[in-house]
Amino acid sequence: MKILMFGWEFPPHISGGLGTACYGLTRGLSTFKDLEVLFVVPKAYGDENQSTIKLIGAGDVPVTKKKIRFTNTQQKIDYYEVDSKIIPYTDPDEFWKLTSAKISKKSQFIETDDNGRIIFSGKYGSNLINEIYNYAIVAESIASENEFDLIHAHDWLAYPAGIAAKKASGKPLIIHVHATDFDRSGGSVNPKVYAIEREGMEVADKIITVSNMTRNIVIEKYGVSPEKVETVYNAVEPIEHTEKLILKKGIDEKIVTFLGRITMQKGPEYFVEAAYQVLLRTKNVRFVMAGSGDMMNAMVRRAAQLGISDHFHFTGFLHGNDVFQMFKLSDVYVMPSISEPFGISPLEAMQSDVPVIISKQSGVSEILNHAIKIDFWDINAMADAIHAIIKYPALAKTFKKNARTEVDSLQWKHSAKHVRDIYLQMKESTEKTTKI
């Protein structure tokens, strides 16, 4: 069975958990010999790990080239188009010439390079919405030129691409909801993002969510039938500790770590306030906020206002092995997210023998038993939990032992099997419908 899969990022070029989840899932799917995945991203860098999948960048795919003649000028102009009356241009002068010609008002102009390829940044910048729809244009072309059985689109960024591929091929579409704008915005949803998400959910033949919490949001906030939505939990890849260089702490103090985007959704302010409460009881502890985001400067200022800057450190965004090293230096990991669809980082911390404290408002809390669960807003409970783990070695040891056993069973190969079962159900259903 061939799967055409659309994502937005893939390791080592990631900015959060989406790329990590896509990598883990595709590695898990690669263990099944009856599956073949073609993974598409807007921009491919060439250094992605393609040992288990074939990966292409939309920016490397030219659309069909053909000649046209404008009767008013009798001048031949090369241009590139797909079936939806897209007319690319390569520079402002050409754009002026094209718009001056007699072209249908329904035509849409897209800037390309000299080879007819749309240029993508693959980032999350101010031009994001435009890139999402350009991605869908190329997705239509890719779907028309490749053989596959199912389409699988990850998160709202790739929903329009998945929809375009479905329209071009007639194949079933599965969308994978890693988060909704209700999570990212704290309830103040962006109308454009919500519209993209809702259209994806309406057009999709099946919806996969990363937790029951997210499944409930999809059903209640987007009006989707429960029968259409199925939860497949995220997981982690087994790691070989012997292959990693393990750093040693240069201080005789406990280290408590927050690792993630420093944004409202992740609840960084609650971590800072809990740190202050802990430091009122003991000074033999340091707090680390690893990550980047729009609230970072505010968190630096707040730590200074509370007078804890000498015990509070900001590392910036950590990549790859640096994440593992940070966990190995940590004595406690805290994830105080306000709304976390899942949350892979606690599983990674548990793999590194770090006791974890997570918010009850996270999807991962649905499957973890050996983690301390608190309400994100309960700073006192968070501080009590941190203090207990760093104060009582026996408690920390118990969490480490039980958590390692638990997380070792949460592997991507199991989640991938669940996804494969969904694929098989979709294919069987499609074949029955075709026969009828």
C-alpha cells in the first residue's frame, strides 16, 4: 500500500514536536513491509534522514510547462500552470505583462523561479498562509503524477495540500490533528486558521487525533461526527544511552527543567512562579527554561523582578542531541502546559531517568501513570511536587524506576500499527464502495 503523506517539517529541520512526531511515525510505519511512504514537505534541505521513507520538497517540483500565445500582442510567453488556472510569473516585469494580457479573471498569479518551481521558505513567518496555499498547488501536481492508495496530511498547515491531492486523485484523505487553534491560542482562535482546520475536517474521510482531549475538541468545537475521529497516541523511539556522550553537572545543585516553546500555550509563567516558591524553601536548586518563543523576554523580566535570576537560566532553542544532554543534567522535568494535545517531551525525559511533573491539561496525562499530575494554574501544587522530588531521593528513585518501565512500552512501532490498521480499514472501505 502506497501512502502520499504531507507534512511541514522533518528532522533535523524542526521547530517543535510536529516534525519529531512525523519522523517517529514514519519510522514505525517502515517496519511494515506492505507500506511505502512518500513524504512531502514544502522545502527539502537534502540532509533529511531518508533511510525509511522517500522525501521530496514541494519547492523542487515544477508544474507543467506549456506555451500560450496572447492574441493582442502575438507574443509567445512561457508560463506554468496546473488545472486550476494558476499562472506563475518569475519577475515583476513579467507579472505586468501577464496581467495586461486578456486572461480570465479567475486566474491566480504565482511567483516561481526560472524552472517553474514555487519558492518555499518552509518556515512559520508572516507569509505562512500564502505558502500553505502554494503548497496545495504543488500537492495537486504531485498527486496527479504519482501512484498511491491513501493521502495522509499532518496538522492544519498540510490540510489544504491534502484536500488538493484528494480532489486531483479521488483517493481517501486522512488528516492527523496534532493540535487545534483552540490549543495554540488559548481559545482566541484565528478565523483563517479555524477555517482551514474546519475545511480539512469536513473533507477528510478519517481524522486521527493524538489524544482523547484533542478528539473531544474536534467533535465539540468543529462539529465532527465521533465515528469519524480516532485517537492514536504519540510515542518515542528507543534510545541507546551507550551511544551518547553524557555530561556531568559542574555544580552540586538540583536542576529543574522546562523544555518547549516559550509561548502562552506551554504555561512558562507558571513555571517561573513555582520556581520562586521553591527557592523560598531551598537555595540548592537551579531552574532552566530551554526553548524560544514570544514570551521569552517577559519571562526573563519576571525572573529578574522576583529576584531569582541567579538561580534561573535561559538556554534558547535546543536541537537534537542537546535535548538529550539537557535531560541528563536534569533532576526534575516540568511541563505546565495550559492546553497540550499530547506532549512528547515528558516521554523523552522519562527515557533519560528524569522524574516528570505534567499538567492535567495535557494529552500525555491520559496514558502516564508514573508522573505527578497537577493543574497548570496550581503554582503551589507544582512547587510542592518539585520540592518533594529534589528533597527526598527515595521518591525520585521510585519515579525513575517505574517511569522507565512505563515509557519503554510506549514506542512508535505500536502507534504505527494502529495507524496501519486505519489505513487497511480505509482501503477496504474504498474497495467496497468502488465495487458497488
